[in-house]
Amino acid sequence: MTANSDSSLQSSGDAANSNSPKTAGSAKQSCDFHFVEIELVGEDGKGVAGVEYLLELPDGTEISGSTNSLGLIRIDGIDSGNCQITLPKLDKEAWEVLKE
């Protein structure tokens, strides 16, 4: 429906009774939020539960917690950018990044 026909329907009061098709505005919005997911896996290939972490998000916010029962950390709804993970209770020499 064009702006002109929409205006005339509203001004005549016939909008509710009109049989002409109506189109809604676009419901799409740009979504610039992302997520980060980290899996901590032991030498046996299984997830390591209960490991404390400190995650610094791209905006500088720090989130702390521990890995879930599957060894996973997932944070949703963050801005695009780089995050920094720290595992304060693990020896730095005891772990390595397998994928980036």
C-alpha cells in the first residue's frame, strides 16, 4: 500500500472496513550481537567441568564463572571483537588453544 492510499483510508475513516491489502513495515532489525563459546577438554578428550575462568569482553566487561558439566563456557549477546580468557587456577603451561 502506498503512503497516499494509506493516508486517504485513515482520513476517510474506512481503514477498518477496507478490503484492500495492507502491508506492515519491515520487522527486520540489524543485530550486531554475537557469542563466545569455549570448550575446555582434558587429555582424554572429555570436557573438564568446574574450571574457573575470567573472560574479558570486547567492551572491557569482565565475566567470571566456571565451566559447565560438559566443560563449556558460552556467553551470548556480546559485541563483536576480541575476548581475553584467563584460567586463574590452571598452570599456564598446562593448557593450550587448539582452535581460534
